Amino acid sequence: MKKWAHPLDRIAISVMVGLTLLIGCIIIGGDHTVPYVQKFNWQAKSVGIEDTAFILSFNRTMDWPSVEQHLQVTPALPGKLSWSGRRLAYTLTEPIPYGTAFEVELDKVEEARRSSNDQPKVMQPFVGQFRSRDRAYVYLGVNGEEAGRLVLNNLTQAQKTVLTPAELVVTEFKPYPYGDRILFAATDRNQETQGNFNPQLYTVTTGIQANPPDLDSSPQLALGQIDLVLDNKQYQILKFDLAADGSRIVIQRAPKQGTGLGQVSLWQLPDGESIQLLENVQGGDFLIAPDSRSLVIAQGQGLAILPLDSRTNDQPLGFLPKFGMVLSFAKDGSAATMVKFNPNFTRSLFLVTNQGQQTELLKTSGSILSATFDPKKEQLYCLLTQVSAGEQYKETPYLAMIDLKTRQESRLLDLPNQRDIHVSLAPDGSALLFDQAIAANPETDTQSGSEDMIQTSQGSSVTTSNLWLLSLQTGQAPQPQSIGSGLNPVWLP
């Protein structure tokens, strides 16, 4: 007995005996724990259009038909259920409306029966909360202190914030995929007033929390933080595009005089890497494809699809000989809209799928300025022009919707006496934003000393520009609502 005389030995033996008795009682008495939700992947998150399903993970297999009967999402969010093991997935069948708080409730549901004689336990009540991203857009200011600066207007929070400093005049911008940053080109205001257009590329943070679908959380960046992305020391930046996933930028640049460098060229800037020349790539307008790894560019009498990950970027992945311009892509990359320039001076809008199917949607003697897929890829919202029948050639813009199944065009809104219109569709498909630029008078505005006149993307000087919101809610006749002044409005994703 001496070997058990030490106090620590007696304590250890007592603990072991106690645990043995406890385990025995659990085995004899059965499992007394109740079913409960272990994890809700959207809990307290701000979700966007790319989030297509939420998942509830349970501590045991549940009676799934009963879960389907008792699961409540408030406000209602159409979706369908599926389950595997202890996980339940609720997949959305409609785009999630932005600017809305949701609650998920589940109660009075039993676990799955293990045998016919088994008495299933009722789960612990569950309540989860999440919200969709705020309804917010960014625009280029035209009046007063906003002139030439990026402005964020959060409609959900009723807050308007100037993002960029007064010393920078912004000319072009594109939001990152989760709305937490904006890529923009800007010129120093002192240089711009002297007629020197020489922008650099920057990013600015919006203060919006980004919640990528594959991450539980991400750090929130402070509002208004400016970072230089690409300078203009050797090259002038002419045009740029941002990949859909934010992983790279493609830039068209021209060498400055006296540098001894070549002609206009295309470059790519992958995230976290140095800028790279796209060798032997020649062409005109371009867009990065939705896969973020290939480039669609006008070359000769058609459109070429070039790889961005390859060392030999001049070997096309594909070539579409009859199209002269690509307007837009479906978000999942399954289709694109392209313009064909016909020999009789008309233009045709085509829907081109990734399976090679080409469907003509309309033919017009006017211009096809833009086309955007709705989130469900059922409609196409277009900015078109109609040519007047008189002797004087005149194009009148209008907004239209094309049903992609029937190819039926519906005219939404005429836009007379407008120029350089920019249209943006809300990520949930609920509304269109567009601007109405008011042209500057060359005589009076020059005499008034307005050297830093704001210009549209087409280079036209304006004195001011109105912003309009056109609701697309079904069952309502669309009526535009004035929401202030600005240029080039773009919804945040």
C-alpha cells in the first residue's frame, strides 16, 4: 500500500473512478444531449449576389422533411432545400434583394429516427441573422466640392461620402468584386487644369465589409484609404479593365515622348506582382473575360480570345470573325453580347454562348451602346439609339429590355436631348441608374474661367449632370426618379 500513499496518486485514482462511473451512467441512461445547429455559414454576414446558398450544420442527422416544413426565412427568400449527412443547404432561386436584413428560424424539429421503437429528441430552437449588402453606388461628382472626385452614395444607410481627395481629378473607375475597394484613374488637379491629361492608377477603400463566399470573415478596411497602383513615369495610361475576381488589371499604355519606347501596347498587372507586357498582342477595344484568365480583344475583322496566364499571349484560344465589338458578359461566363457591323451600315446585336451558339437579337440603323444581363440571364437591358427619318441625321437614345427567350424588345424609356449616357444595372436587378449630362457652352463657359471643366467618358465638357434611378419592379410602369447630380454612376456589387 505504500506505493499509493502519495496524495497525487490518490487524487488520480479518484478521478479515474469518477469518470468510469460517469461513463457507465451515460451508457446505461442513454444520450441526453438534444439536436442543435452547430454552424450557420451566413451568421452575421453581409452577403451579395455571388452568395447562392446558406448551410446549416447540425450535431446529428435530422428529420429532413420536418426541417423543410418548419424552416422559416423572414422576409421570404425563395429557395430550395437539399441535405447530405448532417448538413442542410438552402439554395436561392431568386436574386437576393439588397439592403435587407433577414432572419432564419427553425424550431419543433425532431432528429431522424434510428429505429421504429426509438423516441427522437426535439432540437434546440435556432435563430440566425444575416443581411444583404447595402444598396449603394459610386459616381463622378460634377458640382462644387464633389467636382472630379469619386462619391459613394449608400441608399440603405442614407449616407453620401466623398472618397477621393480634392487634388485628384478622377476620369475612370471600376469597383472590385465585393465593393470594398475601387480602382480608378486620376490626374493631379494642377496638371489637369493646364491641359495635361496624364493619369495614374489608384485604389480607394469604401469602408464596406467584404465577405467572400469562401471565407468566414475578412478584415474591414478603413474608409478613404488611397494606394497608388501604377504610375505614369514612362507610359501614359489610356484604358484599363479589372478582372471579375479582382486578380489582375489589363492596361493599355502609350510611351511618353523622348523615352525611346515602342508603340501603344497592352500590359497586365496581376495582384501582388509586377507589371507584365502582353507580347505580340495588337488590337483595339478589349475586355477581360469572366474567367479572369483570358482577354477578348478586337483584332482585324473580328474578336480574338487570348490567354492571360500563358507566356505566349498571341496564340488565340478562339476567334469570332464576324463580330467587331463585345459589350458584356453574363456573370457566370455562359454567354456574351456582341455587335456585328453589317455591310449595309446597320448593326446587329448577337447573343453568343460559350457553346458557340450565335443568336441575332436585333438589327438597327442606330447605335448599340450597351447591353447588360439581368442576374437570372432572362433579360437584357440595352442602351440603343434610333435614327430620325428626316433629312438631318440624328440619333435619339432610349432604354430597352430584350427577352432572351422570345427575343422580344420592350421600350422602357426615351432619352431625348441626351448625350454620353452611362447605364448601370443594380446587382439584384431591381433598378437602373443612368446620367443626363448637360453640355457646356464653349463661349460662356470658357470666358467664365472654368479650366477644370468636367468631361464625360467621350471627352465632352459638361456644366452639370443629373442622375436618375429607374425602378424595374414587376407590375409597375417604369418612371425615373431624380437622385442628384453626377456622372458615370455604377452600382457596387
